[in-house]
Amino acid sequence: MIVVAKVGTSSITDEHGVIDQTAIAKLCRELAGLREAGSQVVLVTSGAIAAGLPELGLSATNRPADSRTLQAVSAVGQTRLMRVYNDVLEREHGLVGGQVLLAPLDFMVRQQYLHARSTLSRLLDLGVLPIVNENDAIADDEIRFGDNDRIAALVAHLVGADILVLLTDTAGLHTADPGIDESASLIEEIVELDKELDELAGGSRTPRGSGGMATKVAAARIAAWSGVRTVIAAADREHVLRDAVAGQPGVGTVVHPRDRRLPARKLWIAFAIGSKGSIIVDRGARRALVEQGRSLLAAGVVGVEGEFEADDAVEVVDPTGEVFAKGLARVDSGGLVRMAGRRSDELGDDVSAEVIHRDDLVVLS
């Protein structure tokens, strides 16, 4: 079994942003337990920026806002974070940790995607425990994930994981915010993620974290489309990883995988790249895309929102405003505005009516 576990900043640092040695020791003990039981394990960890702040005389409550300072802080904190992980893994469990820093381009560019997959697979074959983080120190502010939950879900697909465990500071997704509503109860099982569940998820609960339950629900959706079971659970729960892998009831919120799995390229289109705009289509076009697996033609387009270039990712929206698909546009927004609603015979022989080819389209509804 291949397990991807992700831990958030608030679960491995104290309120001052200082690395919590006890929390990391507990996490490493559980990771080692999975290894001893025969599983291959990948850890995705946040915490570099939070760990670097106190080293530079800064604090989480007075966190710098500019990206250049935060990138510098990350470079300092990442070395300290890895040192703690490696010391505990080697000294207490005889394991070797290997740092892997990923950026969105590692999932967007096919060659880099294959290289990342090859590297992670080889590390696992060598018995190394890969420790993944976003490459904050050099990440382009315009092209970055900003949270490790989505990276963890994409890594789960990358390595062909059986389960993704998102460790956080709450027991899972609740019917309401448990910090506000004492009557909130844990949602133990989710078969299908919908808009109502999205609304239950809020923002980050601590100033040290960049995610929150919303990013975990989004990550669980990616994993579900990858055929990977997700468990959202409390990092401080004893034996949380063991129980999550074993399917122990009450361990947290379990999100079941979908029957239909997206191939790597379509998963990349759907979730790894941001949308630059939207294409509004009529009901007939929606039926053709959803029910017949057709390409999107200019005749079915009734509106264009945003500015995008050819090959940019765009959302496809029906007349009710529902985003039901996403794909790579074959024409820029300006050209599409001129083509919208026109049949192939009205465009001329030298102009393709194809706006999004079906191979570049992912139906999400």
C-alpha cells in the first residue's frame, strides 16, 4: 500500500511558529509504524515559513506581507524543518528522509511531471521516506499553489497512492465550525462532494497556516477523481495514520473515491492549472459535451468572460452559471468573441470552429 500523509503548519509548530519537536516525533513514529507494517509512505509537510520566522526575529502574529521576504524566510525555515525530520527519522527509527521541493510547473509541464514521478518512485524503491513541500523560496508569486493540500492530492495521483491522509488541527469536517458552534458534529463519511459541503468549509483557523478546511475539501475532490480514498483527521490523535489506513470508524472524515478516474493529463487540466477565464455555452452545447463527449464548437458559445490566450485553461459555464467543465482553449478570448455563436460554414474554410477539443476537456459535473 502507498500512503501519502500531509501535515499542516499549525500541527507541527507552536503558537509562536517554533517547530514543535514533540509533534514531529509523534508524526515520525506513526510514519515509521506504517513502514514497518509494509506500506510505502510519502510525507507532504508545511511549516517552512513558520519555522523560519523566529530564526529571523519575526513572528507569526506580525508576519511579513511581501513575497520576497516570505521567500527568504522559507529558505531559512526549510533547512531547519528538514533537519528536525531527518534527526528524528534517523535517530529513532533508522529511516532516511529525502527532501523533494515541488512547484506547479512540475505538474503543468508533462516532461517535469514525468520526471517528478520517476524521482519519487525511485526514492520509494530505495527505501527513502520522501518529504515534500512547495518550493516557496523560488516560487513565482503568479504561479504557485499557496497550500500543500492540493500538492498532496496531486502527489497521491503521481505515486499511485491508495490513501491520502490530511492531518490538521480538527477531527475532520463538521456540520458547522466546532470553534463557534458547540453542537457541531463530525461528518464521518462523504460519498460525493457537493456545493453544500464546500460551504461548510471555512478559512485557515490559525495565522500560521495557509490552508484550512476549504483547501482540504478541494484536495479530497482531486483525490476522489484520482481514485484515491481521503481521510481528514486530527494530527494529535493517537495512531491516526494507522487507524486511517485500516479504515477505523470515527478516525476522521472519509471521502470515498469516484468510480470514474481521470487520467493524469485530464487531472492536470482540471486541478493543477488555474483558469484564466470562462466560456458560457448554451444548453445544447452542454448536452453535447456531457452526454455525447463532443468537442466544444463556436456555435454553442454565447459569452466569454476574462482574457485568455490559446492553450490557456478556461472554465465552461452553462446558462444557469454552473461551472460544469474545464479545458484548454484553442483560440484566444478576442478571437472567440468574434466566433461565438457562428456555425462552421459561417467561419470560412481557413478557420477552425473547434474551441476546446474533447481530448483537452474535462467534464466535472
